[in-house]
Amino acid sequence: EAGVAQSPRYKIIEKRQSVAFWCNPISGHATLYWYQQILGQGPKLLIQFQNNGVVDDSQLPKDRFSAERLKGVDSTLKIQPAKLEDSAVYLCASSFQARGNTEAFFGQGTRLTVV
Amino acid sequence: AQSVTQLGSHVSVSEGALVLLRCNYSSSVPPYLFWYVQYPNQGLQLLLKYTTGATLVKGINGFEAEFKKSETSFHLTKPSAHMSDAAEYFCAVSEDSGGYQKVTFGTGTKLQVIP
């Protein structure tokens, strides 16, 4: 079974530039998550989709971050404009269902450096 | 609101020694509890999870954890550390919330194994 795919793996941009990350979840997984992991911290949920609908975006900085999940499959996370504090690893994860006892499967992440 | 506390951001053990990584949680409902491992430049991988039933759960790579409701703890152990166990470990608590899963991660514990 193919895992969660993310691209790019690494990205370096200047502050105020824009950037986009792509995620392809495991086939059949209805729930998709985007996490931000700052160095030395645990993953912080940015946005959670159930199929193509947003169920939680309470911690997404909506003035600069946006995300979509077209057709309930692939997802894109965008930052515009980027700030220095956005430097982090962005993890995409998916799970089969929305139940609390379901584990998430993670991609390898995209390491973003804003200079 | 749910929360997770991992005591000790860094733990060092000698190869062959007992590994003990501590996790305490707070949850208003019966929780589901997870341990994930993250190797350098990788995403998170599930080690084990507690949902219901037996409070001692066994995971991959010889790890196990015990759910202790009275202590609100879910500590991770392994009898004998191996060099390949060096990684960062994250405890997570999950709840069913409004028809979807709400997950909170701890800040992580980096395990160093000394030869």
C-alpha cells in the first residue's frame, strides 16, 4: 500500500514570498490533516479535512495560510506571504475514518526555510 | 480541553538498558492514546495505541505502554534499548469530537542511546 506522498521535500524562500505544498493521502482515507512542526516542538494541527470539507481550521493563520482538498483526495497548503516564523516542517497525514481511535499515517514532510 | 505532557525533552540510556518515556494526559472523556516515533527527516510512525480493553498494549520494535487511568498516564517502555531506537517519540491523545477526531500531540522526547 502506498503511503502519504508529499512534495517538495525541502523548500527555501525569502520572506514575503509565497509557497505551496502538495499532499496525496493514502487511497480511501477520508480524513486529511496538515500539521506544522517547529523545531523542538510537537506537531500542531493547522487544518483537518473530512472528505473535501473542513472540520477544524481553528489554528490556521487565515490571513496568510490557505488549504484546499479538491475532490476529497489531494490537498494543497499555501502560505502567502511567508514570514520568518513559518520556518518549520509541514506534515500531511491521513486516516481511514474520523473516529478517535483511528491512527494517522504521516508523509515525510516538507521542510520550509524562510530567510 | 485535552492536553498531553511529556516529561523530559531529552532522555539518554545506555544500549541494553531500560527505556522509560513518560506521558501524562488530560481529557474530559475516555481518551484514545497513541505513541508515535519520528526518525530524522521522516514523518511520524505509529508505535502503539490504546483504545479500549487491555491496558497494557504492545507495539512494534519491542515497545509497550500501560494505560493507567488513576494516574492519567501512558508511559512507554522497552526492556532493552537498541541503537536503532534513537529517535524522537511523541505521545498523543485523541477524542471523538463533534463527529470527527481531535488529536493533540505532546512536545516530544528525544531518545539518545549510548553505546
